[in-house]
Amino acid sequence: MSTVIGIAFGNTNSSIAYEKDGKVEVIANPDGDRFIPSTVSYVGSDEYSGLEAKAQLIRNAANTVTNFRDYLGKPFSNIDASAAKASSKPTDGGSAVAYKLERGNGEEAVSVDEIAVRHLTKLQEAAKDYIGKPIDGIVIAVPTDFDEATTKAVVKACEGAKMPVLQVISEPAAALLASDAGNAEISSGDRVSLVLDLGGIRSDAAVIATRGGVYTTLATHHAFGLGGNKLDDALVNYFAKEFEKKHKLNPLEDKRGVAKLVHESEAVKKTLSNTSSATFAIESLAGGIDYHGTVNRLRFELVAKAIFAEFNTFALEAVKKAGLDPLDVDEVLLVGGTANIPKIAKLLSSSFENATVVAPAVESKAVEPAELVARGAAIQAALVADFDESEIADSTQAVVTVAPHTTAPIGVKLADGSLKVIIPQDTPLPVKKSVVLPAKGSFFAQIYEGKHSIDEKEVTPTNDDDDSDFDDEPYTERTKKVEGTHLLGELGLDGITGDKVEVIVNITRELKLEISAREIGGAGVVRGVAGTAKLE
Ligand code: ATP
Ligand code: MG
């Protein structure tokens, strides 16, 4: 049995996960960190990594590289250099992005590929240390917007760090895989999930339909610059203003002052995910003056209000891109460090009324969101560990993104005109499903393709509840319904002796539809089967 691990490699943090005896663990590096900053720093010829490197952003920003993953495999002209504003600046290194670093031999240009290899080597060593065996292979997760060149550059960097890549999977698929493994009762069954990955410098969304255990990605959406760093910046500006009011000095005029405020703001923000108030203390912020105090969660929520609204809008946009309504979403899976923030989860709970929001603040069984991607990669790694190449290519269960699928619900029109759905929208093909309906003597059914629609009703609350805390503003109540819009076929049964029939719908990969019916446990005889049709 080979030794394999899963790697999450973010712009801000990386994690390593390992499955052993069916249990997945996120491995700490020798410093004890499970969320390992994707940061490399040089002081003379000494190399620092992880949290130690991140601490260098205050004193030694010019020789510290962070937020570099998204630069891999891209020419300098295609990158957004502003993402690295607090660290060494990315420059044009010809074939790749490069950094001008002082590593004890005068200034030299160091390619982003080399930085990635240095960082990934630290992860490899930490894993080898922990497991006690060399790493034979990894599964690594990348965002859904990575193209062939960027993915190749990531794979090459892993191999340069002595970690052969068995398979590359998408971050949202990894997260969903891990969440399903940990939360069978929340996540089992057919559903539409919105996987929302809120990181440090970017946010990513994927709308994924699960039908019979197969994932189909319906839409993806990305926002660059929307992430935890933006929240840190909002707190930095708030603290700077407060400090200036008191001391008539602007701490943002000095680079080191800014770096100290960023560092402390991030710590305050994280504390406020767990408790309702946080203390902060910064030595010599500006003019030799120390700055300390307390800030509560409500204040933070006020300071960050507009950014929280952006996360919410971002989520709604992703669902719109999939051609769905928020009411179609059954599950919102929150992923990434920023997903720990209670207010974000609460806003999403009200935007997605029908959905289970899976995040620590609203669902106690939720797995730590920042661990999900690494965990999923480890589960997939254990699955494919001893596969050969073609078997790995076939093991798309967790990874499928472009399976052919139905684009409308298909079902039986009932007497009241509503559609009893047999095959939900976004079901991967081929598929065969059936429904059991009551019948006496004879049975007739029409099979329709349908469409989802939303009923909107203005509701004016009646004011007969004296204890009501709610105001009496009218509001719109939205409910989801499915209507049959296009007749696909009809069928009937005669001579039914019992009281139940089964209607079976079969759709081939080529979109050929077959419908049939039979009496359950009885002698019903098929009359005029509708037979087959070709779906659009
Ligand atoms: P990206 O690629 O977007 O930079 P990433 O995948 O590397 O992101 P994550 O670890 O998912 O990074 O997210 C990092 C962000 O999450 C940071 O801004 C960090 O401050 C924030 N974060 C981590 N833990 C918490 C917490 N408990 N509460 C609030 N924010 C948190
Ligand atoms: Mg991430």
C-alpha cells in the first residue's frame, strides 16, 4: 500500500490531510500549524516558511513572498499584481512571474515556480515527518478556473517538491466529498449544493447537483479581491481612525504601522468568530505610542457590513448563473477560513430559505470549513492510491464537471395539474427512475417535461398577535412549484386487480426517452404504451 496524501494549496494557506483506517486527519507541520500560511521569507541566507514567514511581513516584507499560487503558469501581463500588496512585488521574469529577493547573495530574481517548490517542499517534509514514510503520491485540489497551463504549473511544482501528483481535482468537488463523508445525514440524497469557498484573497462558488451519488457542476463563479483580507482592511481603517482621533497621528502613513495593524486585525477578526468581544494590543503603532483596547462582534459586523453584503450577493449571482432560483438550493456548503464568520452564515441562511447552511456557526456538526478541501483531496487520494492511470482517469465520481444531464424536471401530471417529478432537473445521464402511484381498474398518465417556477404572494400580516415583535410591513412570500410544460408521452394500463402501478422513465445518454408502466404485484395489462421520444 502506497503512502498518499491530499493537499490544499491556497494563496493564503495550505493544508495536508491523510486518510488512515478510514479516518481523515489534517496534519500539523512541525510548528504545530494545520493551516500553514503559503508564505516564504528570506533573512540573509535563512529561509522561513509558514507562520514564521508570515510574521516577517512586518519587518521584512520586501523579502517575503505570499499570495503567489494564482501567478503560477501565467505570464506577468495576465496577473493582478495588487493581490500581493503587503509583500514582495511580483515582477516580469520573462517566462514566469518572478520576485526580486535578497537571499544572502545580493538581489536576485526568483521565479514563482521556485517559490512554490520551496513552499510545497515544506509541506512534503511535514507529511513525511508525521507519517514516518516518504510520500508516494498526492491528490491536489485547484480552483475551477484553473486552465491547462496553470494546472500544469501546479503539478510541476508538486513534482519539484518530490510529491508525484496522482490526480488533480477541483476544490469544490473536494470540499463536497469531505462534507459528505463527515455528514452523511445532512448531505445524503439528491440535492443541489452551493459550494461557497471564501478564502483570503478570493471567493469561489460552484453550484453542484448530486443525483444518485454523482456530482454535476452546473455553474461556477469567482470574485478576486473578495475575501478575508478585505475584512482585515476594513478593520485596519477602523482602528486607524480611532487611533487618529485619540492621538492626532495617522498610523497608515508608515508601512510598518500598516503591517502591524493588518496582523492584529486578522487576529481580532478570527477571535470574533468564536466570542463576542476581542482585545487587541499593538506595541509602538505610531509615534512610539502603544495601542490597545477591546472591540466587540457587533462593531465588527457594522464595520464589515458592506463586505458581508458582497459575499451574499456573490452567492446569489452564482445560483443565477446556474439558471436556478435561491429556493432551488438544498444545501449551502461553506468552505474556507472566512466561512467561519457567523454573520456570513446567518445572512446566507436568510437568502437561501430552503437550504441547510453547513457552517460551524449554524450547524454544529459541520466540519471546520478551512479543512474541507484538504480532507476531500485525502479521501480521493486514498481511493485512487493503487489505481493505474486509466483507472484514475475513470474515477471521476468525485470530480465530474461536465456529465450530460437533464435540463428540466420530468414527471407525471397529476389530476390537480401539478407535476409529480420522477427525474429531477440536472440528473446525470443515463438514468432510469420510477414512481409508484395509486390506481384502480385502469390507469392513464401523461408524462411531461416541466419547469420550475416561483409563486410570489404579497402577504400583509394581521395584527392580532399582541406579543409579536415583528412589524406589520407587508412582505413577499415565495414558494417553489413545478409545472408540466411539454407533453412527452402518454400511457395507460387496463385490468388492474390491485391498487398500485409503477411508472418507469428511462433516458439514455443520447437523450432517448422510454416510458412504461406496470402494475405492482398484479395482472394489469399495458394498453397503448407511449413508448419513446427524443428530448431536446
Ligand atoms: P485564497 O486562495 O483566497 O487566498 P486560501 O484558500 O489560501 O484563500 P483560507 O485558509 O481558506 O485561504 O482562508 C484564509 C482567510 O480566512 C484569511 O483571511 C483568514 O484571516 C480567514 N480566517 C481563517 N480563520 C478564520 C476564522 N476563524 N474567522 C474568520 N476568518 C478566518
Ligand atoms: Mg482556498
